[in-house]
Amino acid sequence: MEILKQLGLWKCLDLRKMLPWKSTANHHRQKEDVRPIFWASRPKSYVYRTREWDEFPNGRWGDSSSPAFGELKDYHLFYLKSKSKSEDLRQMWGEEITCVEDVYEIFSCYLSGQENRYGHKITKLPWNEEEISLETQRLIDLGLIDINKKGMLTINSQPAVNGEPSSSPSVGWGSPNGYVYQKAYLEFFTSRENVAALLEVLTDYPLVTYHVVNHNGREDITNADRLKPIAVTWGVFPGVEILQPTVVDPESFMYWKDEAFGLWLEQWGRLYPEQSPSRQVINHIHDTFYLVNLVDNDYPKGNILFEILDKMQRRREEKRATEMPHNVDEEISAKKLKVSNPKDEQDMAWQLQ
């Protein structure tokens, strides 16, 4: 880069990214222009897991029930391993983990750029292979660090965007003279208690799509159509059809959750001896936390997701202060039944007859 600048050639190069995610040089994927958002920060893993597809989505993601997308179930432990040295990772993620709050601190330091308590800067997390982007900085300004400190451990996010130029340094992509759009998106791990409060709060926000799942998929709660992807990024450019390169797809999310939960154990947990307190804390998060994604479909009004999470925290504290001890698992299971689609309800009614 510096050599090009000295030669006066740097300004001649247009380094504009043509898609919001990292594309690959593989000629078999030249026409690929749609991906699920979940692998946005782990593009190498996505490319590896889909390497044997006969064709790649072009123009639209399509019906998730199609056999063409079945290869996402091909779960590879190889790409759960980190290429970094264990010593370097322990310096970043903690020489010792004594409680879940220590993990909250690591996530917060990654987002803020501050050194951890051991004096080391955190440049990556298992789910994020690179440092913070300019796009994420917009969410940091809205309170992204604060929610991580309070136990909503974000691994993927994007701000709402309503018709910004495709040349925008933070959210731009695609050819010149275009305009880009995004729905606000948050994906995070959080506790069962938070999930129970969140599901109650979400009943007041019909324009927010959500999907909540635990590590083994036995708790799987969503208000989305499971076979219809939601476009969360799109662009309008001169002389071409509207492009929608990023989607939230419920079916793909269930494949992604295996990888997302697996990273707790394969990358973070293995840094510590098997019976150590540090390993037990990481195992506890893997076993008891839920993976949540939220999509704010009302993108022209900005981002309402932080308001929802603030209400979730207040609702959780109210329950702690005013209610008798309650079974959080029962609350979540009850909510799961309420959001079942009509076909599920008919099947259940038939089984009860």
C-alpha cells in the first residue's frame, strides 16, 4: 500500500468491496451473491462448509427446504480450531476465568479496544476473526459495549441503514452511484433468565423477528416463517435489479448454531485444563446460554433493538424483586408453544384427540 502511494498509483485503484461480505477468488463461486449473515465474521468457515455445493445462490437465497442447501449440515471440526497459539489466546481471553462476568469483560474489551486485566489487547474472539469494523462502531455508539457488560455477548451485528451512498466508508458496498439499505441486526449469547424476560418484552414489538435456540436445539423458538429467508441487506444501483446479498435464514441458523456453540468448547474451553474452574465456566456458558438473533424490520425508524434489550433487563430485575421463585425453563417452554405456527398447532391438537 505504501509503495503504491509513493508511486502515485494508490488513488487509481478502486478497492470498493462489491458485496458486504468477503467474497472468494474461487471461479466456481464467481456468480455467488447471496449468503446468510451468520458467517459474516467467519467467511473462511462458510466457504469451507459449502465447498461441495454444485451451485451457489445467485439473485436470491431460495427455499431453505431445497436439497441444494442441505450441505450446511456438513459440520467440520477442522474450522473450529484456531490457528493462533494457545498462549496468545490465553493472554487475550484470560489466563484464568473465575465467573461469567470475566467473560463479559473480555467481550467488552474486544469491542472497546481497551486492554484486558492482563494488559493485552483483544484483537479477535472465536466468532470474530478480525478487529472491529467501522460499521460496528456505529452500534458501539448506541450501546453495544454496555449490553455486553450486562451479559448479552454479541457475536454479529449490523446497524440500520436507510439509503446511504454505496461509497460510504462504513456501510458502503457495490458499484458507484448506488444506495444501500440494512435492517438492524443483533446476534448474541445470553442466559436463560434473560431469554425468559426477552420473550415477554418481544410481544410488544411485532415488527421484530427473533430466533432463540440452545446448544442442542431442543429449545428452538422463533416468530419467523422457518422456510422463508429475510433480506437484511440490499442495494439499489443504476441499470440493474435490486441486489439482496445478505439474509437471515431460520434453517441455516440451526446449522450455524452448532458451529457457534462449538467454538466455546473447541477454541476457548480447551485453553484450560479439563477440571479447572476456567474450563467449567466456559462449559457452563455453552450448556446453559441461548443463542439469539433479532431483526428490526422497521429500518426507516432506526434501531429499536437496544430499547428492547434495556426493557428486557428491567423486566428481569422486576421479576427478581417482586415475584416468587419461578422456573425459567417452564416460562421458555410455554413461550415456545405460543409461537408455534398454525400447522404445528393443528398437529398437536390431532395428537391430543
